[in-house]
Amino acid sequence: MASLACAEKPLPDPRRLVETALQNQNVFANKRSDYVCTYTNHIIFGSHRERLYEVLFINGYETARLVAENGKPLPTDRTAEEETRLNRAIAEAEKRPPPPFTVMDGGWTFSRAPHSFSQTVEGAIMRFSTFDHERRITYRGRPAIEMEYHGNGNKELRPQTDEERAAQAFDGNIIIDEEDQAVVRIGGAAERDAWNGHQLLVRNSHILGFDEVRVDEGFYLPLAWVVAPLPTDARKSYGVEDQDFWLQGCRKYRVQSRVVP
């Protein structure tokens, strides 16, 4: 009976659901300051390096500590160097005025400047696209809404950033957790090239993937994302390496003003 009732429940308005999910990304970002998370970072080409980081926020600024490299803990001398560097970064962060927003880790950008999720390619897809073919599915054991998006569907919107220009090249699917109204999956492929003047940003058939996971009740973080491989000329221009990131786990470490183990 419950399944029948769910099936008969009207589907939410696609545009409103996407807008709410995008707003919730900022809520998740603000909660990040209470957690320390561990990520693995792989350099896919070139050095083929693997690094394990602990990431936490000090005064609203992301601070990372290198824990292991290529599957091995750092030797004693490098651990001491990393602790010294981390303490220096913490001291500098505490002296700075808090930023206007907490950066939501994950997503594809062309700039190393601090950015919100809405300023990533994935966030721009949510802002610029049209949506259709919505349907209910079960995703990771939870009710969700899956829709198709068309990055170039809204002809009236004029992109102002490279992320927005890239977003308009993609078509694909988005999955939103129905209860939490949180993004859990954005995937797709570029159906056209994207340019900024003479600079090629995205090639036709370029693949995009972004996944989030429920870390705590009402709190989501990127599970995995790829700094998508760019054409060689774009990599030289933006200084971007081909790499990916995977969330290993998080723990809540801040209770009011006390840091607890």
C-alpha cells in the first residue's frame, strides 16, 4: 500500500525541485565546518600520484593535512614538516576575516579562486538547464527523482563565466533525493564544443560525473568527482592536472567551541 501511495503521489515541479536542491548545497557547505573528512586524491596522468588528506575548516577556510602518499604513511620528518605547515596555515586562517560563505568541496571549476557550488560546472548545469522526463526511482535504497537535463535548453540565458559556458554543452541526467531534496548524482556528456573566444573549454563527447553521499542526517558531501580531463591547450592555460577525488569518511569534531577527539 505504501508503494502504491508513493506511485500515486504527484511528481514535484522539476524546476522548483532543482532550485531547492541547489539552495541546500549552501546549507551542506555551512555544516562542513563541524566535520573533518578524509579524501584520496589521484593524479591520473603524469606522476600517477595518490595522496590521502584530512580536510577541516578553520575560521571558515579549508585546511588540509597530508596523511599518506602512494599508500604509505608519511615518514617522521615529512610528518613534522606537514604539522608545521598546518599550524602555520591555521594561524593565518584565524587572523583573516571569515569568508562570506563556506566553500563546498567538489565540482568542476576552471579557477582556483574560492567558489560556491553554484559557481561550478555542475551548479551551472542546475541553474541553466531545462528538465524533463522526471520519474521516481530508488537510489542507494532511498526514494529519489531522476530527470533529464539539457544544458543548452534555455536560450535566453547568456553565460558569463567559463563554468557556465561549459555547462551549456552538456546533456544528461540528474538524481535528487526526494526526502532531503539533495543532489546525489549528476552525469552526462557534452553534445557540443564549448568555447571562450578562441579558448576551447569542452570537447564534444566529454564525460561529466559528480556523486554525493549522505554523511549524516540531512547532510551530504561529494562522494567522488573528477577534475575532468581538458584539452592540452586548456590544461596549459589553467594549470589543471587530470585528477580525481574520493571521500573516505567524515567525523564530527566540533561541538560549540570545543574540539573533541
